[in-house]
Amino acid sequence: MSEDLGIGCFPPFEHPNPLVPPVTESPRVEWTQELERLALRALLEEYEQLNYALFSDKLRLPTLTFCDGGGRLGQWQAEPPTISISRQLVISQPWGSVAEVLKHEMAHQFVTEVLGVAEPKAHGPLFRKVCEDRGIDARAAGVQSPPTGASDSVVHKVVHLLALAQSDQRHEAEAAAAAAQRLMLKHNVSELSKLERKDYCYAHLGKPSGRVDESQRSLAAVLRDFFFVETLWVGVYRALEGRRGSVLEVCGTHANVEMAQYVHSFLNSSAERLWLAHKKQHRIGGNRDRRKFVAGVMAGFHAKLKAQRVEHQQQGLVWLGDEELTRYFRRRFPRVRTVRYATSSRTDAHAAGQRAGRELVLSKGVGAGSSGKRRLLPGRRG
């Protein structure tokens, strides 16, 4: 029997993101037997999907159960084959955290059942190799901690520049925002030339929703194309609602994930602010065109950053991508499919949003965002 764990990567930092304000707590919901039954079914479906995607269907379905107490987030037991997940984890944390704990326990199961090895330590070298090959966090110490050094320094410099971008003087604000983007680009180009291995992490941004709007798909494209992260919409389960949904996962270095968290929050809040201003200016009574306008804002901001990238290339700053990050992303998601969607680019509301998005200046200082600090339950070391 092996016992563990706390894996947490949602978000992957023990300290608050200096760019993003903390999220407010959700109202309490009574946990019922029906919600538990539905959550257990969702856990079974998660297991089957992960077995297919990460373990090539080599694992035999064990008994899946929820457990209380003991300070454990998850536990694999070989006889009889059982994976237990903390009930409090399911109730109090995003489903992404539950899925990561489940992956960790499945890696233990893989070592025991498929490789037929009983390592003297629960998290020995063979177990860590299984996790590394699949983009699973092999540690049993809880949430990830940010590295010290250059990345932290870059984040704080960007914070300072974005504060300057709040200036009422349009030229000064644009210059500061452009300098922040250029600093991130120079940092990432420089990092690619280093031989040491980079420490990647991942985070889920925003609240899970049943429908992914065009604006959120465009926002994901902004993050992927200009902020040095990989993005994917992943299916999650909303345990307190008994419903499924989707949430945006970003993968990258700690500094880049922090920046992506901020940009995600900034663009969502700014787009809403711009829509309210547009409504007031044009005396619009309802919200019929809100989604189209907000999608236009994201598209306009994307176009603005694309133009800035041309300027950076002229200055000799060319981003060729991070192959190591791509490999990390593909280890986490070896079976990804691409879906194309139609856009509302021909509507007047979308066009108005695009114009507003092109004028938007990335700066520090937004209201409560969709991303914030969450603490996982304390996990027992395995």
C-alpha cells in the first residue's frame, strides 16, 4: 500500500499572484447523497478518460471511493485494488485539483500493476519517471512553489511597468504597456538560450462554464499567441452543482503563467467595462449584443498585439516558440483534437468591440478577477 499526497497546481503558487486580486469565496452548498453519487460517477468517467489518454488503457478499474479524515488527499491500495479520494477535496476545491490527485494515484497503480514493482519508497525513481512521462506532479508536498531568481524579478518589473501604464497620458500609458510586453519577450528569448531545464507548471483560469463563448476562445488565443503559454479547454465537473463544464488550462513557466493569469483577468474585466460604456454612449437598453461586442474586444486586442509583434521583430526580437514547453504540454495531453468555430466578425457590435479592443492598454489595477489564490487541503506526505 502506498499513501500520499497533495498535488496542487490550481493555481500553482503558494504566494498570491501580485498581478491578480484574490477571488471571493463561493456561497456554501449543502453536500447531499445525490451530489456524492453524481460526483462518484464523474470520478469514474475521469478515471476512464485518464486511463485511455495517459496509460493506454493498461490499468484495471479499481474500486473508487471517497474518504474522510487522515489528512490524505488521495490513496492507492493494491489489495483490494482501491483508489480513495478525499471527500473534502471534492467539495472544497476545483475539479482540476481532484483530477491531479487522481492522476497521481493512477501513477502508483501503474507502477504496482503494470510494471509489477514495489518500490521501497512510495515516490521512488520509477514512480517519478512514470509521472514525468505523463506530465503528472510526482511530489507529495501540496501546492507548487515558484522558483526564486530571474522569473520573480521579471514579474515584479512587469508589475511596475503595468502600474505606469495606468497613466492618463495616452502616449505614456502605451509606452509602458509596450515596454512590459517587450520585457517579457526579451526574457523568454533569453531563457531559450539557457541549457538548464525549465520548471513548467499549469493553472486553470476562470470559473468552469457549460458553454465556451467566442470571447473566451479569442482570449485563449491571445494568451497562446502572445504570452508564451500553451492553452487548452479541458472538461471538468462542477461537484456542488452536479454538472459538467469546461475551463481554460494554461501551461508555461511560473512567470508566464502568472502573467497569463493577470491578462485573463484584465481582459475579462476590461471588456465588461467597455461594453457598459458602449451601451451608455449609444443608449442601448439590453444585452443582446454583449457577447458579440466582448468577442470583438478580444479580437481587437489580439490584432493590436499582432501589430506590436511586427515591431519587435524589426527590433530583432523574434519568438520561435518553446519546444520544451510543447513537449511538456503534449505529455499532459497526448490526445488533443482541434475544433473550429464560426465568428461574429460581420456584426456591427463585433466591429465596435474590435475598435475598442485596439485602443485597450494593458495596465495594472483591475477589480476582483476570475483567478486568485486557492489553498489545497494539507496533504500527508507519502
